[in-house]
Amino acid sequence: MKLRKKLLALTALFALGAGSAHAADLSMVLGDTGTGAQFLREVLDKYEKDTGVKVNIVTMPSSTTDQFGQYRLWLAAGNSDIDLYQTDVIWAPQLADQFVDLTAAAKDVVGQHFPSIIESQTVNGKLVALPLFTDAPALYYRKDLLDKYGKQPPKTWDELAATAKEVQDKEREAGQKDLWGFVWQGNAYEGLTCDALEWVKSSGGGQIIEADGSISINNPNAAAAIERAKSWVGTISPPGVLAYQEEESRGVWQTGNAVFMRNWPYAYALGNGEDSSVKGKFEVTTLPFAGDGNQPAATLGGWNVAVSKYSKQQDAAIKLAIYLASPEVQKWRAIEIANLPTIEALYDDADVAKAQPFMPAWKAVFQSAVPRPSAPTKTKYNEVSSKFWTAVHNTLSGNGTAAENLEILEADLEDLKGSGW
């Protein structure tokens, strides 16, 4: 009730000057998965009621690669029909010129957010977008099955493979013929860049391209990490994992057919839904690492809201963006659909902890978060990522060894760098 009152007070502030009799109509592009679309509609329905501003949601395909391609087409065409865009954390350097600078409008609220996230959305001193929620993946595990066989959550990738195989084999012998040890995202898309970056970084193989722009991916540790992942396909991971994105992985997991899953926080609330076969049977921990002095790595994700410079309702759009990024809405989002706040104080909020007991534990995941190389590659990041995931997917599919494919990748990246990034 207190949260609802705060939301009412906040939206009332944004209603001032909006003019309910002649309120702006806005359109916002949504690139979200799971329950995100339903939640946003709930928030916007309240915003419409309190301010008189009507907001239409334009939904997108679940693939972030497809979303980004469509965004670029609309923005390149100067599309004024779209006022706000929900943006991935990596898109700021590539789309900065197409969005309104929110620095002045948000000067009183940016200090509430994690500085690193605000920094990720700032390009050449311009605040491109405001954070809605942050993201970092974790290892989901079937606590009931690990307890059954006296196993602990794995610390290393080798421990994961061994535990996954043992539990998988014993459960299949007991009649669970569809059970697999480990599901993840192996399709050739941005999600594979995230998964593979974690394998490589946690194995001492660098970050593909380092912060200073140097190309580091062609090294033995990186090759070994990708070969290790290749060994999972068909043994502890289904052959079809090479076509999986987040939702395909979650589908296998949520029907009770996987021991381990690598996925983002959104899958936690859904996994505990009434229709889930794993409700109350799983927990999360940090992703494994390769041992030998290495540390876990979790790809930094998250979503933000940006205002198009082509919008004819920029003032109204900016007010909505600030509202969507506010502590009240982020708390509502955390409680309702388990999205991780970008506002540090909410991790100590009693209501959030009661509704989502796992959330405080996610702080440890963020301590191992690693950014994708969007900052050093700027407008070329999409091409860099595509070349990387292609090299990895080729290896996983048996089209060349990791060493061979990374050597080719290095040459391709050198050519790309030569043209300027």
C-alpha cells in the first residue's frame, strides 16, 4: 500500500503541466522477455490513469540482435512515430546520436543509480538513456537433485560437467529419460557472445577486445574454454542447444528437464510460478570458472529507456523515462517480476528482500560482472560481436577447431579495427 501511494504521488508530479485535456500520446518500443511486457503495461496503465498521457507499446521479437537491427532502421529513417526505446546496455555508443541528452533532466536522480551503470549509458558526456533494471546471469541448479546425490553447487566448469553427467545418468536410469545436465544459449546471436565471453574470461582468456582496444581473443586459454563448451554438446547438453536462446533454455529447465541452467534473473520468478515443474526446487549461485587462480565472470546486462530525438513529444517522453527509472517503479518491478534494480538502496529494502529473498545474494554475481567490449569498439560493436559469436558457433558445431577459428577471428577483427572503431 505504501508503494502504491508513493507511485500515485510520483505520477501526480509528472501530470503537472501535461494537460489532461490535451495530453500527449506516446509510443514506446519494448524489447523484453518473459513477464516484462505484462509488467510494463501494468505500469503504463497506472501512468495513463494518473497523468492522462496515453502510451502505446510496440513489441519486438525476443532476439536482441533483431531488435537492434529494427531500431537502427527506424532511427536512420528519422521515425517520429516512436518516442521512447527500451535499449540494451551495450547499445549506447552505437545509438547515442539518435537519442536526446538526458543529463539536465535527470541531474537530480542519477546519483541514486550504480555509477557504473550510469557511466555505461553516457557517451562523450551525453546521458543517452536511464536505467530500468540491471542484469547479470547466474547458474541455476536443482537443489533437490544435488541434495539427493550429496553434491554441492559446482565452483569450476569441470565440477559442473562432472556433477551434471552423474546426476543426469542416474536420473535417466531411474526413468527420467528427458533429463539433461546443463542448458544454456548456443544459438548464433548476441546471447552466445554473452555465454562465450563468460567461458573465456573465467578461463583467463581475456575479454575479446580489451579496454584499450587491443584484440586479445586469439590465445590458448580462450581456445581451451570454447573447446570445453564444445564437449558439453551431446553429452550434458542436448544437441539442440546450438539453437537455444534464453527462452528455449528456460523451457527445458522449467519443465524439470535440466540439472543446471545458465540464465538471467527474469527466469527466477518464472521458475517459481504456479505452472513451473521446478517451483521451490532450485537455487542460484555464481557461474563457474576454470580454476587455477581464475574468477567467475558474468556478462553485464540490463535495460534502459531512451528518448528519440525525432519524437514530437520530447518533454512528455522525458517525464515518462524518469518515471520508469524511478525508485518506486524499480521497487515495484523487483517485487513483481524479480528484475534487479540499478538503485543500490533497493538491495537493502525489506519489502524487496521479503518478496524476492534471492535478490540480496545477487550482489555477489555483480561483483564478477564483466562488460562486453562495446565501449572500445563503439559503433563497430555489433560487427565485432557477430564475428565472435560466428567463430564460437562454428567451433561448437564442429566446423573447425577453436584455435583455427580464433585465428581467423583475430584477422577479421584486425581488418575491422583498421577501418576505425
